[in-house]
Amino acid sequence: MEPWLLDLLVCPKCRGELTYEQDPESLVCAADRLRYEVRDGIPILLIDEARPLEAAGGV
């Protein structure tokens, strides 16, 4: 994902910063603990399609 694009994109839920992760390719909002999938290089920034982050330590 291009760095300039990451500077423009924000979480659609809270308007917070998104972090790019490569495995699986996704954008993560730490504030809302949501993961937005990236399909074929296109971020899917739909709240209804976001997945919750797994709890640390498998809890």
C-alpha cells in the first residue's frame, strides 16, 4: 500500500488513524479494535465488513 494513501485514509467509524498490516493484508484501527480487509489492493472501509481484532493471549 502506498504511504501517501495511508496518510489520507482514516477509520470510517471513529476517523482515527489506520495502520497497515501485510499478513493478512488489512488496515487496523487500534482505537476501535477493528480490521478492514484489503482486496486486490483496494481497502474495504465498510464498518459492516470490518472484523474485530483477536484478543491478546487468546482470551
